[in-house]
Amino acid sequence: MSNREIADLTDKPHKNVKNDIEKMLIDLNVDALSFEHIYSDSMNRQQTEYLLDRDHTICR
């Protein structure tokens, strides 16, 4: 699940969800680059998002 999907589901700003994920990955001692993905936004700018696997999506 992407951080953009999580932001939509939780009604949180995308940037806040992205920051929360970065903090979570640091706390778990996991390399964030392994989840990083580049996408083009509506203005065709390249942006970074995280694509989390099931274990990291449902992490409490």
C-alpha cells in the first residue's frame, strides 16, 4: 500500500503520512530506500512515495 493510499484512507495530509512512515522505518531499523518509488504527479513532476508491504502497512 502506498503512503498516498494511506493518506486518503486516514484523511491525513500526504506529507504527514510520509514523515510518519520515515520515522517508523528508522525505528524498525529498515532501509527506507527499499520501499521508495518515484511517480509523476498531476503536474508531471517526479515525486517520491513509499510502497509498503503488508507487514509494514499493518504495523502497530
